[in-house]
Amino acid sequence: MGILRQVAEYLYIKKPDPNQEKTQWMKYMHGINRISIFVFLFAMMVLLVRWVILPLFK
């Protein structure tokens, strides 16, 4: 499975593969990966606001 497809599944953009084996540990791993991607995207938005948008108002 490609990296971009997996990220799209984590962000609920693409449906997961129905033929993929679903174990409890895989659910935990995907949940942690999903949280880390959301935290990373939130941090990028904060940095964008701090470095690009806030200097425009000074």
C-alpha cells in the first residue's frame, strides 16, 4: 500500500481497503498515526499563522 493512500485513509479522505487484515494492534497503530498526523497539521497551521499572517498586521 502506498504512503499517500495510507495518509488519505488516516485523514478519512479515502475508504480503507476491505481486504486488509484488521487486528487490534493494527487499529491501535493506525489510531496513533492518525493522531500524530492531525497534531503535525495543526502545528503547521500555527507556524503559518505566526510566520506569515501575524507579521502582516505589524
